Amino acid sequence: MYVTQDIANRIKLCLKTQHKSTKDMLSSLNMGINAISEFSKGKQMSCISLARIADYLGCSVDYLLGRTDNPEVNQ
């Protein structure tokens, strides 16, 4: 089971460790300013949006979903 709050926390952790802001990421991805906040409260996010966030952060979607603790993208 995937918990949106946990996924949002992983996104925020990646942003923090990379010294990037949520606002800048969402702006770069043409996503709404409240997208992560709404997602953490249970609103669904498309797989395309999650993949775009993973690409922006340079990590795997599996990492964001909590399926692995290794953020590296499989090549």
C-alpha cells in the first residue's frame, strides 16, 4: 500500500538534500503550487507527474514510492 504522505515526505527530503525548493520544482514542472501539499493530504497524482518529479530529482519512481531505499535510477 502506498501512503501519499510518505511519498510527499520522500519528495521533500530529496529537495532538502539537493538544496532545492518545492516552489522552484513545481514551477519548472508546470505543476500547481499546492500539488505536493494536496498530494500529502491524499489527493491522487498521475504517474506521469510522479515520473517527472523523479526525473527532476534524479531519483527513481520506486524510491519515491518507498519500494526501495536506493534513490539511484536503474540504467
